[in-house]
Amino acid sequence: SIFQIIFIINFIASVSLLPWIVVTKGKHLKIQKKKYYLYYILRAVFNFLGIITWVEAIKSIGLNEATAISYMIPIFTTILAAIFCGEKISLKCLGAIGVSFI
């Protein structure tokens, strides 16, 4: 089932973060202001929906195509950050993005 796959993904992520949480005593996990609770909830909901759609997409397309797409995620993230967040992209970064599409 897709929810079992999502559980395994999140379990592995939680276990891998556990040493960092123990070392830092979880001080980076505290929400600083209560007004940010809604943003954390929205982030969790969109993360959950993203994992569901990603697992469903992998079932629909082949694993080799899914791997190729996952290698492109940092490039798409950079482009979308420039468009929606106003991030400045250096000429070197633009060159790297251009080469990656070749």
C-alpha cells in the first residue's frame, strides 16, 4: 500500500535524524512564535501530498525515468526560487542549469 511506503520513508528519515536531535537536544526543533504553527501544518500537509504523488508517479513511470527526474529536482528548485521568491541566480549557476538540460 502507498501508506506503508510513506511510513517507511518517514521512519527512515526520522531514524536518520535522531542522532542530530539527540546531540542538539532538539533546540532547533522548537517553534519560535505561535503564529508559525499554521505554516508548519501547511508544510506537513504539502510534504505528505508531495510524497503521495511522487510514489504514485514512480508506480506509473519506470524507475529509470523517476531517477532522471529526481536528478533534475535541484535545477527545478533553483528556477522556481528565482521566479517565485526573487532569488538571484549567478551567471555561473545559469551556465550550470543550461548545461544540465543538454
